[in-house]
Amino acid sequence: MNFQVSQKDADIIEVLTQVASAEGIEAYLVGGYVRDRILGRPSKDIDVVCVGDGLNYAKLFASAHPHAGKVNLFPNFGTAQVVVNDFEIEFVGARKESYRRNSRKPIVEDGTFLDDQERRDFTINTLAYSLEEHGEKQVIDTFSGIDDLHAQLIRTPLDPEITFSDDPLRMMRAIRFASQLGFSIEATTWEGLCKTKERISIISQERITDELNKIVLSPKPSVGFYMLDDAGLLDIILPELCKLKGVETKYGVGHKDNFHHTLEVLDNISEHTQDLWLRWAALLHDIAKPATKKFSETHGWTFHGHEVVGVHHTKKIFKKLKLPLDSTLRYVQKLVRLHLRPISLTNENITDSAIRRLLFDAGEDIDDLMILCRADITSKNPKKVQHYLNNYDLVASKLVEVEEKDKIRNWQPPLSGTQIMELFDIVPGRQVGIMKNSIKDAILDGIIANSEEAAINFLQENYPKPK
């Protein structure tokens, strides 16, 4: 594993080195940037530690680099940020930290380079690269981080119970790195994480959710969620998901484990999209199954209405996790509400009317809905999977055919309320809404064409003016 940088990186590192040398500053590239460059992963964030005044080093660098933007100073945190092209460079002075039992806010003091390494979360993030101009250019590896990169291990540099107790967010970060990188968590580190799981309660919801989103966006998100569950963290931060676990059997009839199914759907959809909110829709699409589960001797296990109840569950979860409550929430709710609609069309002769109504209800999100529906196929029977996929292909082709003909996807009423009032000489009120809805239903049912002329004729036939 070699420390590999692009030409753009090299130009920035050269200026950092020249400034440090000219000013007699002991400085290092540290953390995730060094780790990712050794792994050959892309990185647009460069972290720089200096022994001394990090804010002043940032100012000197910005003055020396021809493409540096303004210096953003954060004196309360002892950090500064400079943007060069598409790189964000963060500067900080070396420091050591100590913690009080009931707070994750450390007592911070100036420290040595070793102090700064010891306060870091995992060995793979203690790796550093010296910016000394005439020194030996190699990665500094105090805690055998390179060995852990080779072994694909997440391990704390110091006692894991102290590390996680001092800053419980590190538990989420350990699992997030494991999920992102496909690494394992070293046994002693894992044991310390599990022992301190309750400490996560002192972390702000925003910080927890940020790590959760990164797990959702990892290449195979189920890795992270199974780890969260095994550690006991998932039941603390997202208990609604844990309620999906388990299989209940009555009279020899069981249902599938909806927790495992949900994570399979999340993994499936992650192969086709990097969209965070489409992935959240996959995670929450069956979230109301525990609340709607019923058994009857006639029908076995049913979850009737779980897609409708799931809309309300989704809003509660978004509020609790402090996720966006705007159009983002409405998008996820729409996909949760509609995720059974396309499959219901495969079980009958597909009518143009049913396709129009699906297009109308899904609108611009119809393609995402179909991605979710395909991801929702988790059968272990290859023939059954292919059967469902073929049915979805049929629905997809009908969607294209009907949309080309009727233009429903971005449907706008062919007559406005104002036009209706003028045509029929009526005042604003309930009757206008009734007439607009009747036009919509007539178009979706294929009774009239999606045009202004057809809408006027339809109203004149069905709502004649009083004499």
C-alpha cells in the first residue's frame, strides 16, 4: 500500500510544505486523507495538524497558494478551513483531550504531535504524513494502522472502553467505517463498543443521524445495520426497525422476517442508486408491518394497509431523527404509500386507466418507484424472481406507452378554476372543485382526451347551465 496523490493534491502539499519550512512549523497531513490515499480511494478533504497555531498556518497557506479561497476561521474550535479548487483543507493545532464522565465535550489543551495521534478514534485514522521539506517522505504509523489496513480491521489506538466512553459517537463511526470500507471491527474493540452502547444517549441526534445517513449510503448498507443491531445500538437509535425482526408461526403458517427482508431490499436498491432518500424509502417501505400484522385461518398472515400506516410512521421517524420535513419527507412518504401499486397491476389484466392513475399519483417519481419495486423482490426462488421481473417489465412498457399517448406524468388540469367559473357563470365554491375533479377522473378513466376542448365538452354535457 503506497501513499498516492494526484497532481492537484501534490500542488497543495507542495505549498503546505514550503510554508511550513519557511515559518519553522512542524506540520502533518493526518487522518482520513492519508488513509484514503493509501487505499487508493478518492478524497476531497485534507486535514492538516501543526504543532502550534493552526489558524495562523491556514492564513499563511492561503496567502501563498494562488488558487486558495478565503480563510474560514473557527476560533472556538481552534480550526480553520481553506478551499482550493474542489479541495477543502482543514487546519488545526495539535492538542490533547480529556473528558468528564457525563459529557462528550473534551477539555482541550495544546499538545504534541503524539498527543494528537492518541486522541484519534481508530488506528487507520492515526496515520500521518510529515510536511517537513527535507525530511524522509513516508507515512508515520505510530499505532500499526497500515497493518490494520492490510488486515481490514477497525481498532482503537488506546483502550476501547475509554475511547468510546470519552466520545460515544465513535461507536457509530466504527460501524460506519466498517460498512463503508468492508472492514471488520477487531474483537477487543467490538467488546468495548458493546459495553458502552448506552453512552450513545449523550450524543446529539443530528450527529447520530449524520453517521446513520453515511451507513445508508455505504456500498452494502446491511453490513452496518446488522452491526448496529448486534451491538444493541439499533434498538436505541431506531427501535422501529428492530420491531420488524422475527418470524411468528400459527398453525404451522409463518411469515418472512421483515427485518432481513428490509435490509435485502436496501442492499438491492443500493446497487442501482446513490440517492440517499430513495434508499431511505427502501429502509422504511415495510416499517408499519408490525402495526398491521394479523392472522386469520382463511388468509394466514396479512399486513393490510401497512403502506398507508407506513406514511405516518415515516413522518414520526423523520421528526425523531431530525431528517428534512419538507419535500424530501413527502417524496419518501409517496414511495412508501405507493410501493405495492405496481405489483398489484401485475396480478390483473393491466388497463390503461390503472396505468394512468399510477402515473398521476407517482408523477415525476414513477421511475424511482419502479426501482424500489424491483428491489423489493427478495425471493430465493430464481424462477419466482424472474416471473416478477417480467411482470414489472410489462408494467414499465405500459407506463411508457400510456404516457406517450396521454401525457399524465406531469399532469395539469386542462381547465383552471377560473375558466370553469367563466364558462358556467358561477362563483368560487365547492361546485368548482367538483367539476375539476370530474374532469380529472374522466381523463384518468379514459372517458375523454387530455385536452381543453374535450374537458369543455365533457362539462357542458354533464353540467348544463341552468336556464
